[in-house]
Amino acid sequence: MKALREAGATVVDAFGELPSAVVQILKQMKGQSLFDLCVR
């Protein structure tokens, strides 16, 4: 987990953190679609 966090990954420790983690990820994407990210 430490290596993932250091690499900039969003890691949650509990299910209760998922909503805020999803919001954070979407803000970081800045309008990019998930399809665009998967194609790369």
C-alpha cells in the first residue's frame, strides 16, 4: 500500500472512504473519459 500511495495512486483503507476517493479521482481526471484512459 505504501508503494501505491508513493506512486500517486488513490488507496482507500475502508469502504466508507470510497465516496470521497471517487470524487477525488474524478477531479483529477478533469473531464477525461474512462474510455480515453483505458485506450492509452
